[in-house]
Amino acid sequence: MGKRYAVGAARKGLEYLMQDVRGCKVLLDCHAAEYFEVELRVLHAAVKRHRSHFPADFMLVFQGDEAASLDRRLLASSRESRKLPALGFTAVGIDMLASVLKSKRAIEHSVANIREGFAALDRIRAIRQGV
């Protein structure tokens, strides 16, 4: 139970890093890599291997002027050392990313989501049964 709380609290802590882009809140790839404790290149490789797992409502790809317009302070450390396009993950995209990464943090995130999902189903079942 302690792990579940810790992971849930950490996930909620991501909200301050999320930016409004194209009308939705996204977590930039550099911050997702930090959160899941993987290198940025590993995150991009996982996304590339599992591209079909990331439809447009899960992940945004920023290029050209749009990428340049993102907060330079947040991107400076990661953009200078690479030529990869910037990616932004929506809330469901973050959860999908956790399912394709192999870090301990990603696994903890996925396990917490499954526990929370089944707990919600149990609550709905209890309400419908009048318990």
C-alpha cells in the first residue's frame, strides 16, 4: 500500500511540469525521461519501437517553429545534446509510456494504475449492487 501511495503522489507531482500545447496539457519527453528514470534516447527508442501505441491523442510531436517556441529553459539541457524531435505526452500517453518502458519507476507506475483501475471498478460494482 505504501508504494501505491508514493507512486500516485509522484504522478500528481508531474502536473506542474505539464504545459498547455495545442489545447491539451502535455509532459515533455525530457521530463518524462527524468520521471521514469531512463535516458532520453531510451525513451525515444521505446516510442519508436511501439509507435502504434501512441496515437495523436496520446503523444504530440513538435518540430520546427513549434519546438522552438516551447519553454527554452525547460528544454535547454536536453535539446542541445540531441537532434531528436521534441515529444509531448498527454495523461493517457504518460500511462502508455510507462507500459513500454522497462525501468523500475515505469513498472511501479503501471502497477499503481492497474490497482487504481480495479479499485474504481470495485467501487462501481459496490454502488450498483447497493452495498
